[in-house]
Amino acid sequence: MRYYDYLMPSVNFMGPGCLEVIGERVKILNGTKALIVTDKFLSSLKDGAVEKTIGYLKAEGIDYAIYNKVEPNPKDINVYEGVKIYKENNCDMIITIGGGSPHDCGKGIGIALTHEGDISDYAGIETLTHALPPIIAVNTTAGTASEITRHAVITNTKTKVKFVIVSWRNLPQVSINDPLLMVGKPAGLTAATGMDALTHAVEAYVSKDANPVTDAAAIQSIKLISKNLRLAVANGENIVARENMAYASILAGMAFNNGNLGYVHAMAHQLGGLYDMPHGMANAMLLPHVCKYNMIANLEKFADIAEFMGEKTSHLSTIEAAEKAIQAMFRLSSDVGIPSSLKEIGIKEEDIELMSINALKDGNAFSNPRKGNEKDIANIFRAAM
């Protein structure tokens, strides 16, 4: 017999226009001055998520400071820059605005503020011993789901390796998923973040730590992504597709936050750390190759995935249906414009050995449904080349 926990933020707002609750929620958390953690692009947008958030804060008489230098694949140096601004401005809470990078950076800032030593010392599972400042996460992409998860992924600039701090203490108190903030996002970003969400759902569904509750969320996420990602990429103004992708991302986050992930993420973290490759793109390019490797560990679930992705499987054997799932992943990735090979975007053969060694040390590797070794991981990387 096994038992499970199920973690997500205490309060989660979803649907068009829900950003308007942010001022009220800051007050409920007794916040008086918030550090807004975001990136330069989002902070420069007229009438964008940052400007709208500031408007709602001002309306409630809430002060703020801004750290807007978060980089893709947030670095430890970003965390410490944010800590400095938080302290200098006597902030008492954190608002993260954006996709996974600002959310992870904001969590990292909270960790560094409340825990001594280098932030990388806390890599691992449930290593945190103190409460973080209150965090409200305002999400602007349908992909990482970091706004509802206990994961903080940071890049060590000395080693160029990503590390993950997994703790219930990382959970934001409030998540806000307003699809109006996602309208008009570039097709490439929409594709990469959408495939990131699919990776979360698929890896959680076949994870050795999956359970019926995480399965339910993963299944619905896979269905929504399969029906809506192409539409969102084709027309960024399609609010129905945007809203459905937002729900899909949240559901995928609920699934992997509690059922964990696998080799796709363990390997993608190496591409992000060493090459600064966008996380969603790395996941998208690796997903079908890892699934092909994992397939024999759970043929029935991979056959299910084919059906969830809209494939006709009633006339097929279980293994034939499972293979259809892999084909569907390749096709969706191609349809939304994800590059087909790692080599074409500059990944080098000579780095595969080191990346394979580090991937097996990544915390996500331990819940993969099939147990592999460094040679297996290297062969998956080469298959994706």
C-alpha cells in the first residue's frame, strides 16, 4: 500500500479578467510592498501584464519595487540581484509575472532571503526549513505551470548545470491564470510552451509515481493540448484556444507537481544549463524520443495516450497503438514548428557524455518509468540529433 500527497497553491484564479483580484489578494496576505519579478520584455509592454498589475496595486494603495532582469533559464545571479532589490526596498512579499523563468526566479529569491548559504546548497527534495515570503504568481504563458508547482529550477552559472529545489514551501499562496494576458503571444513561444505542457502531462501520466488523481489531470490536459495547441499557434488572438491551453497547462502542472516527471526533463535541463536552450523547445525535441525508449515500460498507458491525442486505435494491438502515440507527438511538434533535430540548433556530439551523466543525477530521473544508464541516455540524445 502507498499513500500520496497532493500539493498546489491555496487559491487559484482562472479565466478572462481574473488579474483584477491581485490587489485584494495582496491585502489578504498582509502585503504592503511587493517585489515584482519579471523580465525586460514584459515590463516594457504598454498595457501588458506588468503595467496592468501595477495599476491594480496602485488602486489598492499597495507599493511595489521591480526586478525586471530575469533571463530565460533563470540564473543564480538573477536570484541574488532580486534579493538585493527586495532588501533595499523593504519589500514584504513577491509577485512573479511571466512564464516559468520569472516564477522560478521569484521562488529562488524567496529561498535565498530565508535560507543561509548558497542557493545551490538546497538542490533536492524538501531541503527547505523556513517559510518563504508570500508569493503571488501571475502567469502569462500556457506551459511551465511553475505558478502552481513546488519546483524552482535555477542555473548554476559556475557549473552551467540546472538544479531543482523541490519543496512544498515553494508553492505560491495564489496563482493567477488570465488567458487575456496570453493573447497575441508569438507563435514560436506558444508552440514551445504548449509542448512543455504536453511533456508535463505525458511524463506525469507514465511516471512510476502516478496515481489515479494525477492521471485524471494528465488525461484531460493531453486532450486539451491535442485539440487546441495548433489553433493557438495558428492564431494568437483565438481566445477560446488560449483559455483551453491555459487550463491544459494548469492541469498538467497539477499532474506533475504530484506525480513527478522523467527523463525528458532530466535531459532538457542539461540543454538549458549548457546551451541556454529554451526549456519548452528542449522538452518538445526530446519528448517523442524518450517516449519511444520508455514505451515498453507501460504499453497500455502509451496506447491510451494515442487515443487521448485523437488517434484511431480500436483496430490496433496495444503495441501498435502505443507506437501511434509516438507518431502523434512527432506530428504535433512538426505542425507547430518545433525544430526536428538538436544538431540543427547547434548541440554538439562531444557534450553528450557529460549531459548524460548529469541527466541521471537530475531529480526528475528517479520517477522515469524505465530505468536506464548513461549509455541509454546518450543514445536518446543521439536519436534526437
